[in-house]
Amino acid sequence: MINRRKSKQILIGGVKIGGNAPITVQSMCNTDTRDIKATLAQIESLTEAGCELVRLAVLDKVAASAIKDIVKKSQIPVIADIHFDYRLAVECINKGIHALRLNPGNIGNLENIKKVVTLAKQQKIPIRIGINAGSLEKEIAKENISLPQKMVKSALKHIKILEDLNFDLIKISLKSSDVLSTIEAYKLIADKVNYPLHLGVTEAGTLKSGLVKSSVGLGSLLSQGIGDTIRVSLTENPVEEVWAGFEILKSLNLRQKGVNFVSCPTCGRCQIDLINLAKQVEEKFKSLKEPVTIAVMGCPVNGPGEAKHADFGVAGAIGEGYIFKKGEIICKVPESEIIQKLDEIIKKSLK
């Protein structure tokens, strides 16, 4: 049982972040926000995958203007990612954005900051202070302290700007491409403020390397109760980020949404194309919404026993498979019929 850090709860378009709310999974569109049709199509794909919050890059006035139509048609809350130009933040708030990713110290003088914060406060629009290790303020970057300490110092500086304006709908992230720096920065900030934390390892990499780095970084923090919302940053279709996020949460029993897949590594006892079978099973049932565990085991010698915790599963044999439910074998079918039979049994049981 993981004892989660107590954090202030905020609302992003009706989605609760922090407090005792479930840890949310979010992603970011890689479409041009000015292309409303393409952006909405990607948001729809992300929503179908289970994404609960989506962030969009707002680079100019045209992108900010597009926010109105995107927010109106999106099924999940939309966050605007803005750098330097306070006018884009104002425009996005006026167009109905649900939250901002914005570092107040980077958008000019205090009057400009006040304009954004006043509007955000009126509309109850949360602001995420997003600190990246590679873009720290020059004066902080030069200090003779560790990188995690620099990241936390930068975050506290931006937090103070908002707090001085009596604004507390704040969410914080402190991301680095270095896993250990990321972990340490979040641990440091977790003890200093009670705002909800958005976890992520930035620029984690492509699918394989990015999954490993993100799993180590996010998993370490989540296992210590730190984190209220997560994004797995991958150089890949963002739908994969959503899948990865839920897999990380499910592995720690922090979310139970969708299927938990279990499969054994191949060994000399395996007399079936286990790798291909496991991929087919995962692909077939990945869209199931029910929190069930499905196991794919290599042999009937100890497969059902080792996977007796699974709700459903199959154990391979020579050219055939044993379908089991809660550790009890219920039928044997030819290898070519395994997927079909497993599908029939699962559908019948979940009715």
C-alpha cells in the first residue's frame, strides 16, 4: 500500500488533480495547433486510449484563436503550453482554455503577469509552473549548487510570484532528461510545498529507451507517494504515452483501468510461438475497459499455477493451448483457435 503525499486539490475542466483524486494520465499533441481538424483528430485518438488531460503548444495568435474550437469539441480538458508571450495566455483564457502551462517569471514585467493571473483567478484556471533542467534562468544556472537544487530554486521563485498575487491554483513540474536529477528535484520540492506535482522525465527518448527511463523515474517517485498527474514523454505517437502511463500506474496498483497483461519469458519448455501469441492477445484485448488480468504462459506444466491470480489466460502446449480462468483449466484448443476461444470466454464472463 502506497501512502500518497498530501497535496492541495485543483480542478482542470472538471478533472480533479491532487488530494485523494486518482493519479491522472496526460499527453501532448504533436500536431500544429493551428490545424484544428488534425489536432481534434489526435485528441480523439488520445481520448480513446484513456488520456485524461491534453496539452497543446500555442506558438502564436493563430494557434491561440484555434483554442476556442478545439476546447468546444474536445472530450477531455485542454491545457495551453505558452512561453514568453503573456498575450497568448490572455487570449487562451478568453477562448475557454482549461489550464495553462506557464512560468510567470518568463512573460515580462509585473503588469503583464498581473493581467494573466487576474484573468486566471477570475476564471479559476490553474497554472502549471514547468521547470526544465535545460532552460533554467542564467543566474540560477551559474550557482554552485546541485542541478536538482537549481530546479527547485527556480520553481520556488515562480511560485512566489503567483503567491504574492494571491494565486494558489498551482501545479508544478521539475523535469530533466537525467533520471536521478528528476527524482531528486521532485523529492526536494515535495517537502517544501503542498501543490500537486506533475511527473515526467523530459526528452526521455524513443519508445524503448524512453519507456525504461520514464518507468524508472516515475515509478521511483510514485512508489514513494509523490505525484498527482503524469506524462510519459516519448519520441513516438502520443497514444503510446497514454498506454505507458497507465501501465506504470497499474504496476504499482495506483490505477486499475483496463487490462493488466501478464506473460512469461520463453524457455526451453515452450513448444508454441509464445512471443507472437502474447502480442496478439495484448492487441486483441487492449481496448477492454474492465480491470481484468489476462495471462499468456509458455507451457501447461506450471503456467496456470503461476498465473492463478489472473482472471483469464492461456498456457501453450505443442500446437495447442489450454485456456484457464482463475487458475482452473476449462478447455483445450488448437493453436490457431486460441485467440478466438479466449475472446469468447472473456466476453461471456464479462456480460
